[in-house]
Amino acid sequence: MMQSPFLLAGAFCAVGCMSAWAQSTREMEPALPTTPVSWSLTQETWRLPAGETMGMTGGRLWWGATEDLKLGVASYGATRGQRGGFITLGVAGELQHRWSPEWSSTAGLFVGAGGGRDGQPLAGGGLMLRTDVGLGYDLPRGGRVGAGVSHVRFPDGTISSTQPYLRYDYSFHSLWVGRRTPPDLSRAAAEPVGAGSLALGTQEFALVARDVRVAVPVGASADTRLQLLGVEWTADLDKHWFVKLGADGAMGGQSSGYMQILAGGGYRFPLWQGGTLKLHAAAGPAGGGAVDTRGGLIWDAGVALQQRVSRNDSLELAWGKVGGLSGPFKGDALGLKWVHHFATPQVGPEPVGVSALRGLDAHHLRIRLAQQTYVQGAPGWRNSYADLNVDNLGVQLDYFLSPHDQPTQWFVTGQGLAAYKGQAGAYMTGLVGAGIQRSLGGAWFAEAEALVGAAGGGGLATGGGLVGQLNLGLGYRFSKRLSIMGTAGAMAAFRGDFRAKVRGLGLVYDLTTFAGS
């Protein structure tokens, strides 16, 4: 009996020591840094020759490379004036200096390509350079507003314009690790379920095919049908509301070169197990081919029925109305979508311990900054300048289906490119496909990929716009993050005279992200 107080004290001591040890171990567990991400929207008016003006809306997705440097992808599209369909895409960088907790200044550079809407003399080969300086204010409840001055120039064309701009940014953080192999998650596997778990945000990625019946003949063409192929990303705000972003290009009809980039949102109603009714609306720049969208800003609204066909996949049938805010473009749209559902962790600026990743899967992604050159592959491949090559600039995104430690890996891929040289300003292409990568030992690897999608504009004879491309590649890894790859292949239109040999060079950035079901 006299020993029981000592035994009780010893038990308390043991529990205290174990708690201290557990706390110390938890404090020493590996942690992954989060990446600052922001969406940026700008509005400005370019001054064109002969006193013409063109309102341009820009959208950019930024990743924080360092505390003061952001890198990303961007697109600019006409939304006012007479040149709907004048669209460019490319890459951008920005330096930011913070003067106070609320005020900051920025200096940015965009390098891209594009054109459109009878704008070949304006855009020339299509290369676009944009520089800007601005001042911004962080809002108390999130977001940032700003204003500044930008200068836009097409070196091979006639556009050279300096103008003020307005800007809005929305920032958040994401869990992306800049390397090909995922970090060691054995610690997370050893943790009990629910230990340090993260809230998840549900998202969707969709491959979209649309048929648009135009109410009246558009432009110079008597054709009243458009077949579009594209992709769409959706993020849920709660159980009902969502936001979305999509891009589509013409692959059929008589309007090759038509493209639209739409952003919007909607509301969903659960109907039955796995069945959902969705109301949606979006707006954005569009045009090209024989489609007269006048200023370029169009709207799209409708209803969709989505049905789950597996745990992570759905099919969706959509019907809606489309129309231009200026000009005669109006029509009915019927769409079919294959939808993949996934969930990503919601994180803040603080590093995330690996124990919080319990139940999540690591996914290998790859971003390629790509340059491709088209060389004549058949007579009549272009309507003009047939003796000139066409140089294109763009971005490719790959998602690997195979484990990272396998010597042979399968991946699905998507790409968007636009002409920057060769007097083909306004040519753009958006392709999706699949590929295989094989390690050759050491840092070398080889690849093969097949793609299909939409292409048109710039005087290339792509017929209705449906094209296919095959590529072979040889790459070398400098590190776990960076590689360089050369490619050679061929591209052809299914219903046109366009045939080209394709050679390319890409700077490759590998990363790992995390997602749940």
C-alpha cells in the first residue's frame, strides 16, 4: 500500500514522457512547403492603326517561384471592337515589391503568340510581347485590385500600343512539390486515420464535344453548324455552387480557326444516387473562322444532366444557348462530356506535415514549355506563304497513369499552341492524346505520343479543323525537376490539305501533387 503513490506517480511520469516524446516527434516530422497561386484578370484597350481600338481581356494563372517572383501562363482575347476572335496565349513572369502590408508594385513580361479576325497584317507572324508596371492594394477580405500601364507590340506586325489597365487578383495556396518522385509518405501511412487530416476541395476535369447550331448564317459562310472539341475545369465552392473555366476550338463545320475561352459558374441539384442536374452560365472571348462575334465577348448558358458511371467518372449531357453581346452570333449548343472527379487538399501558407496526407494519393504531373516548327509536308498545305515554315509557341500538360518507379510509364496529355513566326498569325491548335515514356538508363528517356484535336487560322488548310499529330521524343533530365526534350513527328488535317513535318524542343518541369477520391 505504501508503494501505490510511487506507482501512480511513475505512471503519470511515463504518460507525460510519452506525450512529450510524441509531441517532439510530431514537431520533427517532415513537412512539405505549399505553393502560392493566383488568378489574375486584366482589362485594357489597344490602339490599332487607322484609329481603331480593340478592348482586350487577359487571364493569367500564376505560381510563386520565390517570394518576389511569379511565373505562369496567360491568354488575351478581344472583347470589344470589331475583331472578335483575336486571341493570344503564352507564358508570363512578374516581379513584385511590397511597400506595406496592403500596397505592392509589380513589373511583368508576357511572351506569346496569336492573332485572328482578319488581323494577319496586325499580328504578322503572331509573336506578341507585353510589358507592364502597376500598383496594387490587398483587400481586407481577400483579393487584390490594381492599375497600371502596359505596352504591347507585335514585332512582325503593325500593333504597337501603350495603354492603362485595370486588374483583379485572387490568391490561394496549393500543395505542389517540384519533383518527379513523390516524397516519402511512410510516416503518413503509420499515422491513425484522421490524424492531421486536411479538408478537401472537390473538382472536376472534363473532355468536351459540342455541336452548335447557329440561328442565322454567320459571316461569309452559309454553314450553320460548328463542331467544337475542348476541355473544362470545375471547382466546387460548396455542395451546390461551383465555378468553371473552359476552352474549345472548331474541329468540324466550315469555321476552322474558331476558338472560345469561357469562365463562369453554376448551381447543382442532386436528383438520385449519382445523378445531378446542373444550371450553368459563362462568358468570355470567342471568334475566328467565319464566325462573326463582332467585339468578341459571348455568353453561354444552359442546363446539364450528369450521371456517375464509376467512383471517379461521370458522363454529362448539356444543352444551352450561346450568343454574342454584340453582333449577330446566336445559337443552340448540345454537348457531351466525359468528367473525372477528384479532390485536392485545402492548405494555407504554412508547410504541411506528411502525417496530414493520410489517405491521399501522390500524382505525377508535367508541364512542358514547347516550341514546334511546321515544315511543308504536301502541296497546298497553306493558302499563302507556302514556302515558309510556321513556328509555334505553347504549353503542354501531362498526367502520368503509371507509378513513378516503373521504367515504362503511360500518360495522357493536352496542349495549346499558337503561331509566332511564318506569317501565320492567328493560327492556333488545341490537342489531347496519350503517350508512353521509357527510361533509357541514366538521365535519358524516350517518348511516343498520339494526339487529336482542333486547329485552324493563319491560312493553314486544316479544312473543318480536325487534325491529328504523332510525335517521337528524346529527353535528358538535369534534375528531379527539370528536363529538356527534342521531338520529331507529323501532323495532318482529316478533311483538308494541311500536311506538315513537325520538329520541336521543350523545357520540361516535373511536379507531384496530391489528391483524394
